[in-house]
Amino acid sequence: MPFQELINNASEKLANADRLVVLTGAGVSAESGIATFRDAMQGLWAKFNPEELASPSGFRRDPKLVWEWYEERRSNVARNRPNPAHYALAELEKIFLSSNRKFTLVTQNVDGFHMQAGSNNVLELHGNIVKNRCFREDRLLSDAEIERETVPPKCKHCGSYVRPGVVWFGENLPQDTLSEAFEKAEKADYCLVIGTSGLVQPAASIPVVARQSGAFVVEINSLESAITPISHIFLQGKAGETLPQIVTEIKKY
Ligand code: NAD
């Protein structure tokens, strides 16, 4: 089927949907200049494996190395901006809410770009790279609670190291956020999956649960992924080009 026809079909169904769940992955931020996880391991960091840099044991072994890797990723996020895919999703949220329909955006991304683009109801499954947590007490810390004389800096309350506010390999996802995401997936009648390889669990099960519960599943990805076989429509293309086309189409209904 021609691509435009697939867009039209996906948009028509979306225009008639009542409960939308969107799942986004690193591909949504690729056009903003944020590397996907695999790309982020390139260059200077190519000799390390992710478990060494993004895990509690890696942080215990070499806190300075891990902190500096995250500082580089944080400065990359600070230098970059949301792209048309993020803005299209923020617009879609407004369209749904203004017509009293349900909209939930679940993201695996840690860059905060969905909120920057104006999305309000975002479930961040893997945390946020801009935030800081106390390594020992595992709670969020404000800037005022951080002593910045060492690398990594230290928690002013307990003297333990500060860590980035993301979920690492081997750690549990925030349970309330995860439960809410699955609850919304079970109730959804439409699930839009964008820029994720569908390999990281439990996030990858969200579209599976939505489909099993009767939702219509549409995927946008530049390449086929583990989600493609369960999608009703696969839109092969860049998120920053395809999503704005869908938003333009549904405004016609
Ligand atoms: P992934 O890196 O495993 O997969 C990225 C997917 O995006 C691929 O399927 C790729 O084909 C697709 N893609 C690439 N460019 C695209 C584009 N322009 N338009 C549409 N699709 C595109 O990412 P994942 O599935 O999100 O899982 C990786 C993990 O790494 C997640 O847990 C996430 O938390 C973390 N991560 C987050 C960020 C971020 O916050 N921006 C960046 C890197 C990694």
C-alpha cells in the first residue's frame, strides 16, 4: 500500500479513537541529535560496555567514570532541543484532551524533551537524566541538597555520592509509573509506538498488552523492530516527518 494511504488509514482510526496510549523510545530524539543507546557508546566511550557505565555495580566500581559519562550526555541534552516529533505529540495531547478523550504518553527517554515541547501528562519509565538522586537513600535531590566539591558531588544529608536520576541496568522501574502505564495500555483503543527497538522490557510489553486488550497498534520507525509483527500499520519513516503528517491529517476530521 502507498505510504500516504497508510498515513490516511492510521489517521482516520486515530481521529475516531477515545483512549490513546503512546510509547516512545530513543528514535524520537534521534533527530534532536541525542544518540540512541547504542550510538551513545561510540567514540571516547566505545571501549566500555553499558553495564559498566549504567549500573549500580559500575558506579560503585568507578563513580568518577560513570559520573563523567553522564555529564557528557547531560551537556548534549542541554545543547539540543525537541524536534517536530515531540511538538506533534504535544499537539496530539491537546487535540485529545480538548475533545474529552484520554491521552497518555509513556516514554523510555530520559532527556525530558516531551515536557519541553509542551506535553503535560508524561510517564517517564526510565527516569530523567537532568535529575539527581542520592545513591544511598535513593531519593531525588534538589541543587541545594548537593555539595559540589567532589566528582561525583555528594549528598548534603548523608555524604553519599549523588547519581543521575535514571534507571540503571539491574534496577526496578518506578512502580507507580509502570503500573499506570500498563493500566492505560489495557484500557487503550489505540496504541502508537514510535522510535523504539522493542527490546527493552518491561516497556516493550506495553504495545503487546494494548493489542491483546483490543487496541489498534500503529508503529512509526525508520526500521522494522520487535514491535512491527504486532502492529496493524507500520509506518516506515522518521518520527519528525511522519508524526506531523498524522497530526495534519487528523485535524481534517
Ligand atoms: P533503541 O536505541 O534500542 O532503539 C531506537 C529505535 O529508534 C530503533 O528501532 C531505530 O530504528 C529507531 N529510530 C532511529 N532513528 C529514528 C527516527 N528518526 N525516527 C523513527 N525511528 C527511529 O531505543 P529504545 O528502544 O528507546 O531503548 C533503549 C534504552 O536506552 C531505553 O531504555 C532508553 O531509556 C535509553 N535511551 C534513552 C535516550 C533518550 O533519552 N533520548 C537515548 C538513548 C538511550
